[in-house]
Amino acid sequence: MDNVALSRALLDEIQGQAIQPGSGPDLRPGSGQADLIRLSRDYIQKGRARLFEMHCVGAGGAEVVSAYTAMMDHLICHLFDIASDEFLRRFPGQRPNCAVLAQGGYGRSELNPQSDVDLLFLYSWKITPYFESVTEKLLYTLWDAGLQVGSAVRTVGESMRLAEADIKVKTAMLDTRFLCGDYALFGEFEKAAGKRLVKRRVGRFIQEKIAESRARHASYGGSVYLLEPDVKEGEGGLRDIHTARWIARVSRGARSLDDLVHDGMVSAADVAKLKDAQDFLFRVRNQLHFSTGKHHDQLTFEEQEKAAAALGFAGEGTLKPVEVFMRAYYLHAAEIQRLSTLIVHRLHDCSRPFFSGHAVFAKTLRAGVHLSKGHLTVTKPEILGADSGNLIRIFADAQQNRCELSHETRELLREHAGLIDENFHRSAEANALFFEILQWKERVYETLSEMHACGVLGAFIPEFGRLLCMALHDAYHTYTVDQHSLRLVKEIERLKAGEYRDALPLLTQLARETDKIDLLYLGLLFHDIGKGFGGGHSEIG
């Protein structure tokens, strides 16, 4: 049964029960307000119960989200029809000039079980008694039924002016979807949005959304790998996908990520990976909403235990089910962070004028490796196959030139990490390059983190690679085990830089006087390495 049929069957079932003598509220046109509220509450409760059954037997996250969205569509359209028919029977001469649109997550058809329902009520040029009566009846019914409903009332012109002045309004309106009412009025809205919101002030919009993402990430911990992450707003959360979609809509007119495949902006394989990761996070968020009975998006330790059991995760070796579950979460979140960032980067570059009037010069570090505008780029991928030592040398180049790797170079290094084999591990040149990174005067943490994110560090030191996204529930870690080890390197660098000289003068002096700082960094990377093998990690390490 598809979502529309499921929603219709549920409503028919409740209506069938209601018209039995003494069985419940009357749901037909002309029903009293109290009856409509009871109908709506009963429909929502039974709908969520059926979705929970689907969820418990393994329905995908997107499947449940789509089904709940369809249920809300059916309820809102049904209530609108009742309110409209009731008014027009009393005042048959009125012209029904309004449209109800879904906005935000509801507009994207991404309602989780306790998500807010955001509506935009459009009217043509003035608020009529019909419009006032229908919107009031619809909103109060939904509110009294227990839904969290956000609403806005505007004309098409007002909508466009507000969107041009306020990026939050513009962002919400990029996700609008027709629900019911006057479709011709919605057509006017769509036409105006196409002219005034899409492909207009693209550079400014992208810059503001990137800044907004950075601020959001910082406020939610600044890492994918927090032990109690926020599934929606945290780094690697669902909001990162939304940001990529909004930027794609404004800069390219794309209505879905699939449209970017057609434009050649991203590969079909990468979009498939992004959708898979999104489905996993939808499923986790559904579980959080079902478990708590409210709009709750943080994976606390308590909820992690419940989710691991509910989603069917089993232990692996010495890892508990919850640790296996959280490793899966971090891997999916990291994929969302990587791919959404890549999409935004490519869209941003395409929004810039090809000729800016300013000459941009690239410095050639060596054949196939260029430095330009603070980014290091491998321009000849064949150098990685011809000399696999470049898989580490590239990172040393970026470290010593105080620059970042370009997004394309990161993807290239990730694709070639499989070249690191046993012979590479034993290579004197590769090991010398790695120690060169550890011995450099700065940016050791940033360089090791970049190597880890590209899959190179774990391939070069397989024992460290086993720690990837490993979560342990204890009082000693704020991050996953791999990130915890890397951040210890960062703390030693901060000691050397004098950031703790007032609070920790002796440790600052020792850090600065250490002759073999590379061995200290290596020891920090290895101090938890035994945890990747289970058992007594101190002895194994």
C-alpha cells in the first residue's frame, strides 16, 4: 500500500468508526469543532502507531518520513475541505482565493514523527472573510490536536519582498510545496520565486549559508565525532544536506540532488552514498522521536542504548551493540559532512565569475602539484600511481606551505589510499616523510587530521585505522577514540605555542624543550591503539 492509500485508509477507518451510533465524533462536513479536533487527534495517534509498527519491523528512515508526510498532507487537505465547504454553504457568493503551502522540512516531505509542521497561507490581494474563517479553523484544529504548527500569512508580493530581505524567510520558501486551495495562486507564487529567488544574488546567499553552517557547527560542538551528537543540527547532521540543497536550488535551479548529477556537478555514486547516509540518520531520528515522544534530536548516552537495541545492532567481538551502532552513526555522519561540503564547494566555485579582473597565479611546487589562493592541488593524478610516496608527501607540502588541500585533491587522495600496502609500510622514504610531518614546527594536528579524513593515516598505520569512529562510553572521552588521540597532539602543540604558559608553566617549558617531539606525538597516537583489538588495551597496545 502506497503512502496516499495508507493515509486515505486510515482516515476512512476513523470516519467509519465515527458514524456508528454512539461510537465517537462525527467527521463529515458540518461536523462540530470538537469533533474535528477529536478526529485529528485520533488520526495522528493511530497514524504514528502504524508508523511505529513499520519502524519496528525495519522500514527505512525515508520510508517512514515519507509516509508521515503523506498522512499530514491528507489530514490538512481534509480539514481544509471541511472548513471551505462549511463556509461556502453559509456564504455561497464568496470566492475561495487562498492556497495552503507546506514549508521547511514539511515542504521537503521530510517530517519525522514529532517534527513541527510549517504552513504558509497565501491570499491574493486582501484577507477575505472566507480566508480568515478557513485558516482559523484549520490552524486551531491542528493546534488543539497536539501538533506543533508554525504558520505565516502573506500575499505573493509580500512573500517575495520578505524573502529578499531575510535569508531565513528565503530559505524556508525554497522548500515550499502545494497542499490545497487555489492552485493558480500557487502558480503565481512559483513563477515569482523563479524570477526573484532562484539564480539571484547567488554569491551572497552562498556566503551567508556557509557562515551560518560554520556558526551552527561551532554551537553544536564543532565535530562530527562528539559522543552525544545532534542528529539534525550537528556537524554531519541532516542540516548539512539541507544547506547543500538550498545552495543548489539558488545557484543552479536544482530541485533535488539528482539534478546535480545531470549537471555533472557530482557523481551518481556520491549522491547514492549521500542518500544512504541520510536514510540512516532519518531512521535514527525517527527512533529518537518515537522513544521520547517529543521533538528530540540529540543522541544522549541513554538514547544510544535504546536505539542500538531498537535498530537491531549486535555486538562485534569485544564491542558492545551500542558501540557498533555509534560507529555506524559516525561513518554515515562523516559521509554527509564530506559530500555536502564537496557539493557546496563545487557550487560555490561555479557561482564565481570566471574572469574577475584580477590575475591569479599558481605556484608550481613540483610537476603535478600547484599552490594557488591558499589551496594545494594535484593537477596530474598520475603522479600518485607513479610514486606512491606522494600520498604522504602531499600532506607534508600542505603543512609546510601553511595551506589547505583542495576538495578535489582530498577526493583524489581518498581514491588512491588503496595503493598503501605492506611494501609501502616498510618503505624508508614513506616513513621518513611521515616523521618529517611529526617533526615540523607547526600544523601537526591539522595535517594528521587531514590524513585521517582522507583514509591515508589509517591505511599507513592499520592499527590506528581500527580506531576509526570507535565510541566508548566512559568518563575519559568527549570524542571517539581516534579523534581523542589526535586532539591530544593538538593539546601538545598548544602547550608548545604557550597557550597554557600561565596555568601550566612547567608543562609548557617541558613541551618546548623536548628533543624528540615526534616520538611524543607518535606515543599519543598509539596510547589507545590497543582498544582496536579488544581485551586489556594497555597490554595489547
